[in-house]
Amino acid sequence: MDVIQIKGLYKKFDEEFILNGINLNIKSREAIGIIGKSGGGKSTLLRCIIGLESITSGTIDTPPKNKMGMVFQSFNLFPHKTAIQNIMESLVIVEKIPKKEAHNIAMELLIKVGLQDRANYYPKALSGGQKQRVAIARALARKPTVLLFDEPTSALDPDMVQEVLSVIEDVRNTQNLTILIVSHEMKFINQISDRIVVIEDGYIKNIVSRGNIEVLEKDNI
């Protein structure tokens, strides 16, 4: 069953088209890697899917927005709240879950991403990799059916990349989610994705199945 259907999607900023007629259907529990050169429209596509950007024309059919989550490259944590408070925030404010229950949910998620010992640390005391793992836990808190990752390792030092990729792989293997991930980590994308979508200049240039790294290398991505 298709959980996301994108038909004839165009997005224009000022007078320039960033997306040029994207057509893509994504099945439930499918993992889609999105790759391509910088400025090709990859992040804009994710932002259109989740509703952070309006579309110029075309249609996007998705689950309700409260069933979708997104992890950004810049973490977007509240600096004045601890790791566990960052995860609890939407549970208490949006979902109206009692604080004690929200605390338990948040702690379970911190355990899942290996940060139970950092629950009461503020973001300024966390490494980049730890901040991103908190952001992933926060995105999982509301039990989404679709999870989007926008360059989740691009702001990290090289030695922190693998810890975040390992958490994403665990989410992929254990959470039964539909996942879209924009990344330049080619080996990881090739390993985790059911299909890999190559976007260039706002067009879908190619779609290949898992493991076809040789095809992608020929495209010079």
C-alpha cells in the first residue's frame, strides 16, 4: 500500500523552480534514500512532504501530519531544556500526556538511543552526535508512521557520524516505519534503503533498488 503519493510536484522560490515535476509513490514501511548533488532539491522535497514548505503545483498525499516526524541536520533542540525535557515537550504540550507518563516514555527512548546517562544534560553539554540522537528520540516520541531525515550527519564531526547512523539503522530495523533519508553517506544509504532516488536539478534522474551502488557511482553522485 502506498503511504505517500507525489504527483507532478513543482516548487518555485522567487522565479526559480527547485522541484520540476516530481512523481514518486512510497510504500508503507519502505526505506527510501534520497541522494544527489547539493542544491538539487532533496531537502526541499522533504520539507514539502511534511508541510514545512508550500507547493507551487501538483499533489502530495501523506498520512496526517501528527503521524509524521522529521530529524533536521541542525538538531533544533530547545537549549533551555534538558535532553529528557526536549523529548517530553511535545508529549505534554501537544499530546496532553501526564508528565510522569511522558517522562517514562522519554526515558525509554533515551535508553533506545543509548543516552540514558545524559537525560538531565542540557544541549550545550552534549556532543553533536548526542544532540542528534536526542533529536531522533524526540521524533520517535509521538509514534510516527513516517520519519524523515534531512542530512542527519552533515553537521557532525567525522568521528560522531557512525554513532548516529547506527541509531538510524536500529530505528529502520525495529520500528516498522516508512523512512525517507537525505544523505551523502553513500555506503549507508545503499545498505539501509529499499530504493534509492537520485535527484538532480529538481528532477528525479534515477531510481535504483538496494545494493546497486555501482549504478550510483557511474552517476557521479
